Amino acid sequence: MKKLALLETSYRWLRQAGDAAARLVFPPQCAVCDAYLEGALSFCARCDYAIFPLKEPRCSVCGETREVSPGAYASEDALCPQCVEARPKFERARAYWEYYGSVADAIQRAKYGQRLWIVRNLAAELGPWFRAEIASITDACGRSAIAELAPALLITYVPMHPGDLRARGFNFGNLLLRACLKSAGIKPEIRRLVIKTRRTRSQAGLGHLDRRINLRGAFEVDPRVDVRGRAVLLFDDVLTTGATANEVAKTLRQAGASRVFVLSAARALKY
Ligand SMILES: [Zn+2]
Ligand SMILES: [Zn+2]
């Protein structure tokens, strides 16, 4: 059994290494249909049609698209009903794409289909947005330049349970965050601040309340780090209801983090 697991892991690494080597020889490919790309960033023209930016107006805290009756004035700092009812533990969450069409296909191919080269495609598209968002967080932290950010802001990702990490072989969020920072030309290093101590069942198919219950007490701040008084940038590759980001933010705040900002590549929309 152990032998089999070892074989599977080495097979996976061989495949990934082969994949990376192929990338050096062949031109870049579309993240969805594998078509070779000429000049285009990461998606071919056909798949690019099925990419959707998030609809405005959005909640100023969680970033969820708000329903506004036609012609009504939509104030910029308005909150969605959910955030009015219970303010999340993070200060704000922002995402770039709608988790739908080509973006959902590309993320699923990378995350569950082991095509890790897609991470680079996604990061190439996300880089400029990432830089702008981090500049805005820098501003919120009272710093004038991104270069000054390292002492002010800790950068981290949503952890996986060690057993799940072993089974998959990689943490997709961590890989994408790394690639996005590189693509944005930002130096500060990524730190593991939180560990997942309990396995949780899949959040898919669970309602908002059940998602919260499912995650309760699943995370702990790594005892080797001190987050007291620090601001944290938390990256979650896909934001669904925000329940996971909220639980990790809660864990960090309870350990003394001053504020938590959430960035995501894509977010699933309710409407
Ligand atoms: Zn394509
Ligand atoms: Zn909201």
C-alpha cells in the first residue's frame, strides 16, 4: 500500500516535471482548451469570450454583488444584507473574476486535473489587479509604498489538512498566490500562519449556516508565529460564501491580528 502511494506520488511529480519541461519547448497553451496561443495572455480568443468580470455594484465589505432595483442609487460604501446582519471577521474581501465559464474550467483543470502550468496562465492575468489591490491595502495600513509592506503586512493562504495536502500533493491557493505575487512584481514572502487541525467534509452542497458549522474550530494559528497587532492578507483561490475566509480570519483575529484583508481569484455568485 505504502509502495503504491509512493509510486503514485513519483508518477505525479514525473508528470509535473514533464509538463514543466514541455512548457519550455512548446508555445503557451490556453488554460481551458489547450490551443496554442499566439500573443494572447492565457486564454484563446474563443475561451476568452466565456470569462466574466464581477457584476457591480458590490458590497463594500464582502464584495458580493448586490441586488439593486433599476434606477435606484447605489452608494459605493453600501453593505449587502448578510454583512449588515453579521459583519464578517475580515475587513474586506475582493475577487477578480466571476467563478463561471472559462475561469471555473481553468481553475478546476489546474486544481483537480493536476495541470499546474495553468497556475502561470491565471497569474499572468491576475498580476496587475493583484498589484493594485495590494497597493490599496498598503494605503489602508498607512504605508506609502509596497516596498514598506513587509513589516506591516503578513501574507498567507488558506491551509489544507495535512492528510488532504498529502493526497493532492499541492495546495492550489498557495501556488496561485506565489505566482500572483511574482506576476505583480511584489517581494514580501508568504508565511504559513494558520494550520487546519480537523478534516472537514466538502463545503459543496451545504447552505451558509451549515458551512459555518462544518468549519467551526477547524483552524488554529501556528504556535510558532506571532500575529499580534499585525495586518494579514489572506488569499483564498475561490470565494464561495466566504465562510472559509471568515473562519480563518476569525482564528487570526482571536490570536491578536489587527485586521484581515481577503483576496481571491474568483468568486461564486448567488444571483
Ligand atoms: Zn481556449
Ligand atoms: Zn457583504
